Amino acid sequence: MTSYDDADLQEAGYALGVTELVTQRAVQARSAGIDGLILSPLELVPIRALVGPDMLLVTPGVRPAGADAGDQKAHHDAGPGRARGGGSSGGGRPITRSPDPRSAAERIVAEIAGATPRP
């Protein structure tokens, strides 16, 4: 749902906004025994608090500073360092879609190195 915003959900017939729907789906996933979720870095902190430390939370659309947002409507300014500090277990789209994956990975690692450690 990281490529959706509240207007997209409303157009699709949902009565809930992104935050409410993501929270509802996280509770359902945890109850069903799902091992992980894919979500926006903006949702990491509240969802990590909700599901606990053992569930994998992956943020594949996180972009390093200065990168194009692509299809990510929930991108804002939450880069890899902030995502890792917020509890992300991983990401990768900016690496896998880069013409120079090694350089992209090195930039992300450098950005993460400057982040506050995960609680």
C-alpha cells in the first residue's frame, strides 16, 4: 500500500484511510501468524510497537536522499537511515532498479550508518 494514499483508497471503495487500514491489516497479520509485512517507513514506528520486535517489517520503496520517489506516495523524507532507525528489517528497490546497484547500495549503507540505532 506504499503506492496508495487516502484518495486512492477512497476511490477503491475503502472507508478507512491508509493509516487506519495499515493498522488493521497489521493486527490481522499478527493474529494469523504472518512473519512479516511490507510497508512505508512512515508506518514503521507505530506498526513496530503494535506487532513487536519479531515480525519482519520491510520497506522496499525507501529511497536514499535525493532519489526519485518513483511510485511511492508515502515516501516523503524517510530515507534508509530513518527507516532502519524506525525498525525496518530491510528494503531494496533503489538497489535492484539502479543502473549501478553497487553504488546505490554503498550510498544506502552510508546513510544508514549515520542513523540512530534501532530501539
